[in-house]
Amino acid sequence: MTELCDSRTKKIQDAGATSKAADAQWKGARAARRHIKSLLEQMAPGRIRCMYCLDNQGTDIDHFEPKARTPLRTFCWDNHLLACSHCNSNEKRHLFPCDPETGAFLLIDPTVDDPADHLKLLPRTGKLKCLTPKGKHSIEVFGLNREELRKGRADACEIFISGLIRWHDQVQLGKVEAATRTAVRLHRADFPEVLRTLEGLAGNPLASVLEDRFFPEALSGWVLHHNNAATIPHSRTGLAGQRTARP
């Protein structure tokens, strides 16, 4: 794939490195696109979810830095992310805010940045709060607080809380296989950033306000168990969750 992408990049350069040339080469590179998408799907969170909203299925290859801005990065592997059609075509489009003084881009790149450094999730409301300029612009450009996402995260919070309590009860009763199945389902569930946020509350008095008296104990047991065991792989998440590592 590297040779194919390099040859396409050279053709863009030979054609003047214009956005028109980049679009033409990208549209004609069916084999490269298919292979890139396959690799991106291996990185995707949950059930091949969008790396921006983490809700819809990832169907599109998004150029993190738009082709129109840097045509020669059209076939650059580090510039490709899996996105749903809504985030790609209706929200982000060609937007790419940069700092007016330094020129540094102001969007969270989930393959490089840890979104937790820039965004804070309020699990009960499902709303994301910005902590940095990158967080602010990412919320705006990707529409990360649109109502369906906010409600989805809030619902996921309830589901994860119930699931963690169920997992803890199964462990206490010695139902190892059932507890393992529950753990796998929790790691594969939608909105994995909600689970990560709840895990961060382990040992925090705030955990007691989320549910009844059983939840803090269940949460602490979950975090302790999964810090000491490597049997259950953590789901890779995207922009609103933890970093998405390149394969």
C-alpha cells in the first residue's frame, strides 16, 4: 500500500499539488481506499464506530487535515481517520481551525492527543465540557454536544452503572464465566468514553452520588481487577474518549 500511496502523491505533486489534483487521485485510488479503510476499522472503537462522535458506524475515510488545505497529505496514513457520514459531511466538512499566531491546528487528533486532556465528560448529563482551546473547537467543529450524542452518553451512563454492579455481584458469587461475559460486553458497548469517565471516579466521593450504595464498591472492584489483569482488552476509543492508537 505504501508504494501505491507514494505513487499517487507523486502524481498530485506533478499536477501542481492542487486540491483538484488531490480529489482526482483520491477518487481514482479504489484499492488504496479499500485497504486504508480496512486498517482504520481495526482501530475503531466498539462496533466500528466513528472516531469523532463514537456513536454512528464509521463509513467514511476522513482527511483530518483537509485535502484542500494540504493536497500532498491526501495519501498520508497519519492523516486518515474513520468517521461517520454525519460527522464527516455535515459537521466537520472542510473546517480546520488554527491558532492565528502560531498556526497550530486547534482540533483534537485522537491518534496523537489524549482527549481527556482537552475534554471533560459530565456522565449524568452526557455533556462534554471543554478544558482547552482544542477542546472548545473540537466540540464546535464536530458537534460533540448535539442532542442525540448528549442523550446517548447519559443513557450509556445508566447502562454502565447497572452493568458494573451486575459484574460485581457475579464476581462476589464466584460466577467467573458470567462476570467475564459481562466485562466483555461492557468493553464493547457504545460510548466507551462514559465507562472511562466512570473508571476515573473510583475512590472519589462523587461516585456515591451516581447510584445507590453498591456502586462505589463495584466500581473500585472493577478498576482494581482490570488494572491487575490483562485478560479483557480495553476498547480503543476516539475523539471523545481515550487515544486511538495506530496499528
